[in-house]
Amino acid sequence: MPDPAVPPTPPVPLAVLLAREDLGLRRIAGPAAPGIAVHGAHASEMADPYPYLLGGELLLTAGVHIPEAAGAGTYFDDYVSRIVAAGGAALGFGLAPVHDTVPRALVAACDAYGLPLLEVPPRTTFSAVARAVWQLMAQARHAELRRVTEAQQSLAAAASRPDPVPSVLAQLAQRIGGWTALYGPEGTEIATAGRGPQDAVRGALAELATVVRPTAVAAGTTGATPRADEAPRADTPRRRDQPAAGAGSPRPTAGPAHAADRAGAPPGRTALITGTPGPPAADRPAATGRTTPLTSTPGPPAADRPTPSSATDTVAGVHLAAYALGAGQGFVLGVAAPGREPGDHTIASVAAVLLSLLTGEHRSGAGAARSSALVRLLLGSAPEDVAPLLGGGRWVVVHAVPYAQPVDALAGSALGAALGSPLVDLAQDVVRVLVPDGREVAPQAGWTLGVSAPADSGEWPAADSQAARALARARATRTPLVRHGGRPALADLVPPQEAETHARALLAPLTSASPALTETLRTWLSLHGSWDRTAVALSVHRNTVRQRVARCANLLDADLDDPDVRMELWFALGRL
């Protein structure tokens, strides 16, 4: 979880503050690391400012609290150590009216404890410094919010495309300037986007995904907690030239990266595992100077620990992140980026939510009922017996094909979600969806749809044929959606059994010769004898259509140019 002491505003790099010519600040001691960030400015003349600091501040002082004989004792060491213990980012010392120069002992103490010391010229007031800090923070916050908002809009637009999952991954990769991957429950890469990283980074990201996958929690992880017999007090930091007690090693780097010890990361790698999608370590600067070392102690068994929802790692300078998707089904979003900017975690979290909606099926009573219906069908139950488990009522069958991209499971699931039904069948070249009657089936961007008439469970096979014919007509006429006509017809006046008997007898020469002839004649009649549209609907050459129709005429010994003959054949084909 985020440190409650860290303000919820973007930090200001100390280097940016030093670059402001109007302030005239000059660093005279301490490290010049570009990663030092300032979370605020605070003026204090207290000899011990520790109780009044939250961490990350630029502490400003004119040295009023400094006694006359301070340089001969440990005053400056004690003063600087308390600032470092409180997490102060830097110390600004104002010249005039109390001191004409910065005390040398203070410079030495800041160098020893690694605290940046800034000289504030007499012309620059502390109020001007504080105002500049807040202005820079406001600018950074505005830029971050604008970046996140634009990313949210682009991700939402990508999720509405015909290929939503690849589009969301591609948009996320573009926004973070890295590589993204969707891992399935078995750990395989289902889809990727962006420039692929090195094999070592790719493997590390796949390994990180197992940390947040409920069915494959990484074994052997340990919880990182301070040990009372080794950890020094947070308010008593050591000088850089002072060895650790009983260790003989330099003081560990402070910050959230110590959480990596829990994941057993190898040397040179850092990881952060979180229980909820909070900002990763790079999105919230560590309190510079905090010196509580963390050591790994045995934690509870892996099976007893809750699975984290996100995890981060750093390998070969590449920042990695993994996000669990859905309600524990094992899908994981992986992100690899060369850098980590403010707002990256929020953008990735938005993508994770969208991908959860696109790939996940909620585990609920409805899901259990569907599983039960499938088992009963496999064991020989009739469709009308298992239909009540699906909700009862009437249904429509939808056949769909995408405009360009191949049919895949993710696109089919997204189409089912858009139509409001999880009952999706992914065939070789078509997606079939069973939709409850009453839900409006509207055209879908990037898809061609054929919709049957509402049917009871016993009529589902006939509805499936209706949807197939409607789809063929939609493709031939280049219409986004075609519905099967449901108006009463004169043919309905003939008893069904007699109509079927007549149809079989009339079309027997075709059905015994080739199913392709029957389908070609059906499609040709439905398209009013158009050779080109029939060829498009059947994905064959127009000459093939002509040859098949001519053969049908010969086998039936009928004149297919006669409207009465066409009407009778159409009547018969509707009864097969």
C-alpha cells in the first residue's frame, strides 16, 4: 500500500529546482543524484525538526537555532542525522541576516550523511522557494492527469474495436513506451504488443506473472520484516563512514524496493509485491534517508498467503509489472517498460480492468447452471430439458464473421459480451452466439451478423439454420446485420408433416447428388438469382455458381427462370 506519509502529489526533481535561475539555488554538499525528489518545502528554525517532518521535504533554515560554539561539538551531526531520519530530501541554508556563509561543519555533516545541502542567496526568500516547489508540483500533477485521461480515452476506444484485446495491448504498449503481454491461465502468451524485450526480460516477466496467478503462486517466498536484534532505530542513521553494527557493510538503500526480498529476487533485481493495485515503487518516491534495513524471515506457507493482485520487478534496467485479471481465473497482464513515469501504474490498471471485462467470465450461479446444462446434454438429455437451466424463455441464434481479422477466442468472447450472452461457440470460420429473446441484437463494428427468429429450445437447430442463411445473405449484400423474416406466410397453412414429405420428394435428386447443390440453389434463390452475390456468399467463383445451378435445373427437370418453379422450390427448401 502507498506510504500514508507521502503526499498524494507528484514530486519535483531536485535538479529541476536547482535549474530555476530566478531562485539562484546552489548545491554545495551532499549527493548530486538525479533521482532525488522533493515533496514539499518547509521552513523551520527548530534544533530538532524531526517531529515536524513527514518525509521528502526541502527543509529551509537561516541558522537561527545554531549556537555560537556549534562547530566544536556534535551539534551539526545530530541536526543532520535527525533530518535524514525524518526522511528529509534536502536542506536549504539561507544566507543573511544571521550567517554570511554556510558553516563548514554543516557542509561536512551533510556530506557524511548524504543529505543535499543547498545555498539560498540573500535575494531569494523562503516563500519564493516554497512557491516554486508548489508551482512545479502543480504543473507535474496537471501533466500527469492529462496523460492519464488521454490514455483512458484511448484504451476505452481500443476496447470497443472489433479486435479489442490486441488493440488494448497495443495502445498500452504505446502509452508506456514498452511491451505488453496477456498470459493465459496456463502461463502461455495469448497476445502481445510492442517491441519485444530480451529473452531474459521476457522470461522474468512470465515468471513474475506466476506471482499473481492464483493457481501458480510462487513457492518459497518469504516475508520481509525488520529484525529487532539487528535493525537500528529509524531516528538514528549512521554516517557514511560508520560501518553497520555487526555487519561491516554499508547501510542498505532505503525505499520500498526492500519488499523485493519477499519474492526471493536474485542479486541485482528488485521486486515489489502488493496486495491491492497501489502505486509501484517508482510511482511514489521513497523517503530519502530512511535507514531501517529489512531482512528476510520465514513467512507463512505459500498456500496460506493471499495471492497479490499486482507485482513489480526490475531486470536489466527494465521495469516489469504483472496484474491479475478477472475473478481469479488465471489471466495476467504483463508490462515491461524501459522507464517508469508518474501515472504509468494508473494507466496499466485501467488496461487491466478493461482486459478483465473482455477476457473474464464471472463465476456465479449462472455459470454453474451453464456447466450443469452442458453435462446433462453430454449425458443424453434433450435440449428442452436443460433449457430451463439457461434461464428459460425463447432464444435467438446469431451467426457472425469478422470483417478482416481471423476468428479467435478473445474476439468471440468480446462479441458475446457485447451481445449480452456468455453462450458463445467458436467454429472454424464463424462465431455462433445464443442470445435470450428480448435482448436487442444490434450491428457490431467490424462484424457481419445473421440473426434467427426467436425459437424455443426444441427449435434451436432450425434457428441455427435460419441464422446461417441470414448471415449468407448479409455477406452477399454487404449488410452489417440481416434478420430472418418472421412474418406468417401462405406456406404455414400447409400441415408441417405433409410439407416436409413433399419437400423431400421434390428435392430428392439434389440431396442425393450433393449437399453443395442444395445449398447453392438455396442461396441463389434467396439472392433473387444474382450470380455475383451468390458467389460472394458461398466464397466460390461465379462460374461455379452457374454450373451448379444449371446442374440443379437438369436434375430437377425444371425451368428455374419460371417464377412459379422458383417459389415452389423455395417453399421446399425451407422445409429441409
